[in-house]
Amino acid sequence: MENEKPQQRRNTSDLLQLVVVQNINDKLSIGEIKNMLHERGFGVLLVIAAIPICLPIPAPPGFTTVFSLPLIIFSLQMICGMRSPWLPRWLTGKKISRKGLEKLVQKAAPWLRKIESYLHPRITYISVPAWERIIGIFVLIFSITIALPIPMINFLPGWGVMIMSLGLLSKDGLVISVV
């Protein structure tokens, strides 16, 4: 537990770069990456699942439903009080090349740093487990709304999930409560 305290103070962009730098293996499993992110796993996975929903592009029917399923699963895990996301064994065993992950982190880091410059630990009591369950309820409601096959309503709840997830990553209760 003592090892986690310095990582909790790091920005998520720095933590992602640390994941790449600390590993000398040519390939990393999804499970290894998830374990290195500790409690930030929910925030990162929610952001990844919400990005396609937040893009202002026309999408074929069912597109948002597919991306809402991981959001629903992760929100249910948050409601149940899990400290980090559970992923099926077949997914945690999947390997990603270190070079591919490094490229992805390098491309995402400037954007994430820009966003992180606005996010700071504020109203941090919202990031305690009891409040994370409440956040999970809101993510579930937004995710169900996203899953509904009604045109033009997915974009706003998608952004709600994205903003709450970024607030979770930075322990910014003010941003989380704005949504």
C-alpha cells in the first residue's frame, strides 16, 4: 500500500508513461497494464469506452450500444464497490506490443496533460469508495441512455461519462459534481 501513495499523486499521463518505461518486455498484457494503473483503471477504461461515443460523427445503428456495454459493466462493478475493474481472463491475457503502447501514450499524453492542467484534487471526499458507488450509479444511468437506439441522445451522456471519468482520474470532485 505504501507504494501506491506516490503513484496517486502522479498525473495519469505520467503514470501511463511510467507503465511504458518500467517495462522492458516486448509485449505487455492488458492485465499487467490494468494492475499498474491501480485504482485509476476504472477512469482509464471508462474514458477509452466513452471516446467513440463522444466523437461528433455519424454512426451506424448499434454503434453506441456496443460501446455502452463496457460502460454498463464497469459502472456495475463500481456500484458493487470493486476497487479496480475486473476483466475476463481472455482479455487480461491479450498482449500489446510495447512499441504500440508507447506510440499510443505519446500521442495521448499531450492531450491528457492539457486536460489535466485544468483538473486538480478538489472536493476529494467524492473520490472515496462510497461516493464512487454513487458515481457508478450515474455512469450506469448515462450508459443505459447511451445504449438506447434513439438518435442524437447519446452524445451528451457520453460526454457526461467522459467528464466524470476524467474527474475520477484526477480526484477532482468539483468536475465530477458538475456533471
